[in-house]
Amino acid sequence: MRPNADASVLRFIDSNFDCERTSAQVNRLLPGARGVSFNVLSLRDIFVVLAKASRKPVS
């Protein structure tokens, strides 16, 4: 959800995060990636992301 990329940083939210599985997927999709790290979101941050993702655009 909500991928975001800067010059050398890729950020994304994995709603079904598993450290081993996610690490393997990152390594498979981005084999040259260095300095891969994971950060835990607070419950509030998770709620905000999910709420924004479920909004429907107003016509």
C-alpha cells in the first residue's frame, strides 16, 4: 500500500508483514538493494493508512 520512492529510498506498507517472507521478496525483486530495513508502525499509523486506502474518490 502507498508505495513511495525517493532517489535512493523505496517505502511501502506491507499489510501482511512477515520478516522472513518480506526480506526474501525484497531481495528477489530488488537484488541490488542495500541497507534494507523495516520499521514497525503504530496502531494509529496503521489505521490512518488503511482509512486513506479505503476512501473512494468523490465525483
